[in-house]
Amino acid sequence: MYGTLGTFYCLARSGDVLLERDEGVLRPAGSGDRQFAYVQAARRFPRLGYLMPVRPQSAWTCDRCGGSGAVAINRAGSSVCCPDCNTRGWTVEL
Ligand SMILES: [Zn+2]
């Protein structure tokens, strides 16, 4: 469903997320990786929009990415997923 440098995210029909990292073994994703995969799936495939985490009323727009979920890394327009909000575009008090 989605791949980054060295990590591939697989979404099972059950909703479970599996990761394959450099070692080539599928493993169940932890909560942070699962949420990251859900956000990516919802943004890339409109039919999976229901996977987008619901923004709590207490959340605020991420200062680092301004709510886009991505951070520019050069003037050519390349960007990376925002690490501060896990690409959601918002953060909450922990
Ligand atoms: Zn952010």
C-alpha cells in the first residue's frame, strides 16, 4: 500500500497493518506505524478515507507542517512525512 526508504506498509483486509523492513520479514505494526499507514492509505485511496484518524477537539494544527502532514526538504518541492504529527497534520497533548 505504501513504501518509504526501507519500509513497506501492507494493509490487510482485516485492517491490520504489517510492515516489511530491510530484513524482508512481515511484522505486525505498532500503534504509531499503524496510524501512519492509515493516514497514508486515506490520503492516497479515497475509498479508504474512513481510516483517517479522527481529530480530537483538543488537537491543534502541527506547527512543523502547518497541517499538511509533509515537510519540504528542498526548493524543488520534495517533501517528507512530518515526524512531529506522524503525517496527520495535527497533534495532541500526550
Ligand atoms: Zn506535522
